[in-house]
Amino acid sequence: MLMQTSSRKYQCLRCHTLVIICHHCDHGQRYCANGCSKKARKDSLHRASKKYQATRRGRFNNALRQQRYRCKKKQKVTHHSSLKMSLHDVLVKRLMSDKKVANPPHYGKTMRCHHCGKVCSPFLRDDFLRYQFTKDNLRY
């Protein structure tokens, strides 16, 4: 018989997929294993960058950086000519199979962790485990 571990269910904050995670993998995750955490981090950095560049200090730093870049490239910053556009461009079809998608948990007789694949208990928590810290279980 397979050992069942305590597990938690949650909904990914980005793609809203239902995720089951065992207590071994559970470190307070809020995103699924499909790369949503990296996408959320990228979005967060983009928002922070935009917010900074809207300030006076950010605008001046951006202007200085652009000036250094132009001096380095020795480019003339004037009007550029328009690019010639072809009237007969062919679009290339991209297959959606390029994306790596983790296997979703199995909702049959056994449930598995979305992250590691271990068998989980059918009794799912909706919240994090709360540990009571006493003198007996403190580690130094």
C-alpha cells in the first residue's frame, strides 16, 4: 500500500488552476508548477520599473543611461527613415506544443502532489499547517 501524506489544495494566483501539494513540497506556494511564479515575478519587476521611471529621479537616471548608450554606440539620434514593408509576407505557424506543462493531479482513487507526484491523502487542507512552537520542538 502506498503511503499517503498530508496535503493542501489551493488555486494558482495567476492561472487559477486547482493545485494539490504534499506537506514535503509545501513551502507556502501560491502558484502552480507550470511557471506561473516566474511570470508573476517578471510582471512584478515590470510594474516596479514602470513606477520608478515615472518619478523624477527615475526619468533623470533613464536619460543619463540613454545618453551613455548613445555615446557608446556613436549613433546619431535624429529622425530615422521608415522601414520598407513587404506586401507579401508569409506568417509562420507556431505550434503550441512548445510549452512545457506539468501533469495535473489525478482525481481518481489516488491524488498526487502537483509538484513531486507523491500520493496524497484524500483529505485536503485549505490552509497552511500551523506549528505550535514549544520548548519541546524548538531546534537551535
